[in-house]
Amino acid sequence: MARILPTKSVSEFLEAYGVTTFGDDCPPEKLTIKVWDRYGTKPEDEDNAPGTGDFIAAVVFCDECSKDVELNRDDLKSA
């Protein structure tokens, strides 16, 4: 099941996984990141979840312009 990363973890995720698609037009506070954790690796405290983890897929999208990028397992090797 997918979950949304907390806003405070967005910048960490973008840097750790090299997501540069959004540039200056879409700052981190305008982005939403939905991640799928590897089975059994979901953090207990989702409100304080880090921007890195054992993810199998992710979708990053801008809430204002609808630009998005999908990341698969190979893109998300542990940072």
C-alpha cells in the first residue's frame, strides 16, 4: 500500500534519489511524494518518516502544475 511522505522529508528524498526534474518552478513545498515500501519496512511513525528508505516505487508530483515523475525499484536503490 502506498503512503505520502511528510512534507519535511521531501527535500531529503529529492536529494537522495537525484530527482532534478522539477527545477525552480516546483519547490519542494509544492511537491507530493507517494512511496511504496518494501513489505515490512513501513516506518512506525509516518509523521516523522525520513525521506529515504527501502522503497520499491515512488511517484513525485507537483501540486500546482501537475508535472510528475515515476521512480521504479532500480531508481530507488538505498541511498
